Amino acid sequence: MMYKNKKMCVTDLDGTLLPNRGKLSEKTINTLNKLKEKGILRVLATGRSLYSLRQVLDEDAPFDYVIFSTGAGIMNWHTQELIHSRNLDNEQIVMAHKVLEEYEIDYMLHNSVPDTHLMHYRAKAGVKDFWDRVELYQRYACELDPKQLQNIEFATQYLAIVEADNHERLFESLKEKLLPLKTIRTTSPLDFKSFWIEVFAPKVSKGDAIIHLAKSLGNGVEDCMVIGNDYNDLDMLEVCPHSFVVANSPEELKDRFTEVSSCKDEGFSEAVQVWLAS
């Protein structure tokens, strides 16, 4: 069978390929290897930094390209070469800081690509998930001194951590005030209850990264399939016509995109099978 109109398979990682603190299953690895045999590129699109990603994936993991930090960077996984990045500049850093300071929320400012695991943090509300993340990255984190912002030339993103209650109203307010910057929300991968609100340079998202990568390779998004499980996957789910979500996704995503089995029940392999047969 020819797969001339199927050029690229894009998948999220946590909650889509990997269950909580899990690893790639044998079936997932077999599916990724079969995609290679068919000449289909395997692309991982994750919110993780490269540092965090390398804690769970080896350099020989079966992927061709990795979109990381929610689209702020793209790496050729075989060569480990950074092929695309987009950061906040100083003017955007200062502007976003002024907006965030209007709210009683905890947030972090991450260094520019590729060193996105290095951060400065600003505690205001003291949300537990925020302090848990600071502790997790304590070797790479220091307190933010607003007076030093003028000396930060570039940064990948701001990341605010908020309680689930009324997070939607807060997210919409921040999203409007921070324009033209890109504001994305996702469920915390630490406590799975609170929400992370991420602020990037304009045109940073998994969807924009897929468009950039596909175009650079001479492909179109119509030749791709994508699969995800959370709100930070929304841009790429909307960009590609062949979009799937696993059963452990929020209801509003399952209402909009083709649902397959959960992460734990090999939903990725099921989605690939459906796409290849279409």
C-alpha cells in the first residue's frame, strides 16, 4: 500500500504516549518503527524542556524530530541539532512582567532556548504546585529580581501556576492583556489539578511549530496526523485535519476531535491504525 499523502505523524508525550511516570510501551515502539518503514516522519511535540525530556527519553528513541517547550524549539532528534527557536525579546519580557504583576499569582521566567530548564521564580500566592516545581528544579532556579529584567535579553517563556478554581476567567483575562504574545494553558503534570498558564512569543505553539517543520520539509499539514490529550495540544489539533485525542483528555477536546482509547490502553497505536487505513 502507498502512503504518499501520509508524510508525518505528530504526537504529544505525557498523557498521550506516556502514562504518569511511565515509559514507552513495546506496542508504541513497534508502531513508531512501522511508521519509519512506511517512510512517515515521527515527530514528538511536548511541553517539556529538552532537559526534562532527556530524563525520560534516550537519544536513540524512535523519533525523527522533537518539538519542545510547547513549540518554542524544534530539534532534529537524530543529530541533536537545534533547527528552529523563537524566544521572547526584552521588550516582551518587560511587558509581560508588568501584566503578571497585576495579579496575585505565582510565576516563573525561563531562560532562552535551548536552556529552558533554567529559571527565575516569583512567589505571590504560594500555590503548592508552584513550590513543588521550584523544588524539582532547585538546582536551576533562583528568585526573580524585577530590577534585573532589563538585563535579560531573551527568554523562552513565563509560566504562571494557578489553582483550578476560576482559572478559566484568569486565563482569558491574561490572554487578552498579553496580546500579541501567545498565551496557552495546560493541566499541571505534577499534581494534575492546578493549571499552568504559559506566555510565549507570538506564533509559538505546537501548531505553529508543525506548520514550520512541515513547510521546511516540503510537506503540508494536510499530510500529517496529530494526537494529544490536553489544552496545550489544541493549536496542533486545530491545525491538522487528521486529529485525535486519547480517552483521558478533557471532555471539551473529546467533543471536538476523534477520540481513541486512553493513553494506558494504547490510544496512540489505535489512532495511527485508523489514519493509515483512511
